[in-house]
Amino acid sequence: GEDVEQSLFLSVREGDSSVINCTYTDSSSTYLYWYKQEPGAGLQLLTYIFSNMDMKQDQRLTVLLNKKDKHLSLRIADTQTGDSAIYFCAETANYGGSQGNLIFGKGTKLSVKP
Amino acid sequence: EADIYQTPRYLVIGTGKKITLECSQTMGHDKMYWYQQDPGMELHLIHYSYGVNSTEKGDLSSESTVSRIRTEHFPLTLESARPSHTSQYLCASWRQGSGYTFGSGTRLTVV
């Protein structure tokens, strides 16, 4: 079945770049997403990329998509303590009648040290 | 400002009580979802709906039930709460191209 894998923890120093990696299995996914969850809150859509794109940049965020390897990454430039959160990668599910459902990874907890 | 609202934000109840977690969205989205989130972060889909009068069970077996009588409202009910139901419950709605919009969640503790 479809699956999304990501490493569970990442620790960086303030001002450094953070790179969170994700692999997915469904090559027919139309969109791939990154969500951010701060402590005690729901998930917030951070950014998404359409499957026919290789890269998307939005201020400090850069998303890279390698469709051949089914690899998605999120780069946060000049990481700040406020970026400390859990980051979820997600792909669209396209099996049976579940179109539109998302398959989430288990989340990467980013810790930013001052 | 959130367009999807969950109440209550926090709830502590005794074993055996019946509870309903509320979820409402003002965006007119047809698809809505309930997730249960482990303390260890992983999200588990427990229910979803594709529109009024449509409800489906998700990947994780749950003793809860849902209803979808109106587009904007997707409540989740536990008939008899147990300590194993202690978790965070997240509601979401979906629009193509924009992904999910999540509510702030309900943190449920059953004592």
C-alpha cells in the first residue's frame, strides 16, 4: 500500500539551514504537502508542490521534488527557534474511492538550539 | 483566523461517560476527516466523510461514531469513554489543490 517515510528527529543550531527529508511510494500523487504542527496545536499547511514541478521556493522555504526517486525535501534557510515544531510530509491517496485523502508520514520533530 | 473550529479544546471526563467532540467548518468543503494523534506524533485516520450523509471508517479501528447531517458539521461521539481513548483528536476538511485545513484539536483525557 501507499506509505510515506520520514526521519523522526532533526536538531540544528539557530541560523543554520534545516533539511527535512521524506520518501513516498505512490508515483501518481498529484500534490505533495508539508505541514507544520506547533506544540498543542493542529496542523498548519506550510507549503505544497504539484507533481510536475521540481522545486518551489517561498521565502525561507524551499521544496525539492525528485519524482524518479520519490523523494521530497523541505529546506528551511536561517532556521529560527520559532521553527521548532513537528513537520509532516503527506501525499495524496489515489486508491479506490479515497481520492483526496492524504497519507501522512509520522512527522519529523525539529529542534532548534540557540 | 481559523475556518474550522473544534470544541472543546480540552476535556477531562470519567470512564463510561458519553461525549461528543464538535467540528465545524465555514468553507463549504465536502470532505471532512477525523484523526487521532498519538503522544508520539503519528496521525491515524479514524473517520472521513465525502459529503452529507456519507461516513466511512478510516485506517485505525475506533469505537467512536460520526455523523454528517450538514455540510459544515462533522461531530464525533464516544458512547462510553475509556482511558484508552485518551488522545488528541484532530478534525480537518479538504479542498483540491489546497490540501487539508485542520482545526486546533481536542485533547481528551479519560480518567
